[in-house]
Amino acid sequence: FFPGNVMVGKYGHTKSVIDFSSLTVIGDWRMDIVGAYIFMEVTDAYKKEQTEVLKNIIGEKFGNLVNQEIVDVYRMYYSLYFSFVKNSDKKLYDWCVDNLNYRVNI
């Protein structure tokens, strides 16, 4: 147990216990595909309707890969993994913080 691995909600209740490293998901073939799907949101040219287009393309090739459960797992993974970029990539950092705040407040 390490206090830095405990996520606490706004009322002080434990929301989850985490312990991620870059090795957490190595070998999962879904990592790059789902990463491409969610990282569109960080680009300047992103438009919401593109998400559905890419979801359909991925669905034709891989089936129901971008279901909400898998997307949520990787969204949290990437948000934690890239949360150190505050000084080098503000847009990516803000995306990470938004994702982490959203999940903690559910």
C-alpha cells in the first residue's frame, strides 16, 4: 500500500487504488488501436463526428473493440501515463486532467 496510489473523491472517500507503469498493458493488442481512437481528441483538427467514423472502421476490422469498458480503461491508462507533460504539452495535459477528473467524480 502506498498513499500516492490511492485516488480520493471530492468528499474524501477512496475511489480506487492504482499502480500503473508502462508495463501494465504491454502485450495487449488493443493498446495501439484504442489509443489511436481516443488520441484523436487531443489534435487541433478533431471533430466529434470523426470518433464515430473511426469507431465504425475499427468495428469492421476488429468487432466491438471500442466498447465503453475498453475505451475507459485505456483512457485512464493514457491519462495517467501522460500526466507528466504539463510543461511541455498543455493540450495533452489538460486532456489527461479532464479525463481523470471525470472518472473520479462519477
